[in-house]
Amino acid sequence: MSSPLEILGEALLDCTCQVLDDAGVPTSEAVPCAPGGDWLFPMAVIGFGGESVRGSISIEVQWEVLSASHPTKSTATEDLVDWVAELSNLVMGKLKTKLRGNAVAIQPALPMTFTTRATESGVTRPPQLQYQLRTPDGLVVVRFSAAVDATFQMGTSLRPEVVHGVDIF
């Protein structure tokens, strides 16, 4: 049986794949990887809270993926940093909707963006779950951390029958 953290992580992964697919960047593979490590590409971090669960997600996206998925195909750094923040907002919105459908209410915060390495940003706490998504244009790393209260309840999975063509290993 999956833990609440694993169920939430699967839901986050599904939401991220949907957002990337909607932006014209299909994911071909999702691989769980060891949490932690330094990041090298633009990243947005967004926190959330609720009565029984609180945490944060971060989405790190290679420059090439950001440019390919940007609505105007911009390559300007400012546009791409704004875009990674918008992608995180879209993912959080889908996650919020999915959780609300399972009687779990969360309130997201505003995203923070980073273009420096983790070791230079002051962020020291590693995530609990981390996935690497492969796209035709490069990699996307999704990180997730959450604290779940004893009152937190939901089904054994939030996954749909089909995960948008993504092979989960």
C-alpha cells in the first residue's frame, strides 16, 4: 500500500506531465531519482498548506525545454524565468483541483524562482521525493516534500487509469 506522501507524489507527477503536455512538451519517461543534489537550471518553488497536509513542490526545467514550451518560443532569460514560475502555478492548480476532488483542501503560495545553483541559494533541505522527466528537448526535475497530519485521509491512489503515455519506473 502506498503512503500518503507517495500518493501525493504520484498526483504531482501526473499534474506535471499534463501541464507539460498542454504546453506542447510531451514527456516520454518519468524516473524516480535520489532526492537532493544541486540544480543547474531555472527552478520555481511553490509552497502549499491545508488542514491536514502542507509542503512544497519545485520544478527545475532545462533552458531548452523552457524555450520550446514558452508560448512565444522566447529565449530571453527574464521570459523563461517567468515561464518556469507560471508552469509551477499551473501544476499547483491541477494538484489543488485533484486533491479537492478527494476532499483535501490546500492553499498554494506564490512561486519563488531561482537561477543560481542550490549551493549558492541557501536552500539546504532536500526533498522527500524527486522525479526526472525526459522530454524531446531535455530534462525536467520535479521535487516534492510534504508533512501529513494523522487526520489526512484519501484513497489509495489519485492516479487516473492512463498517465498520459508516461512510463513510470
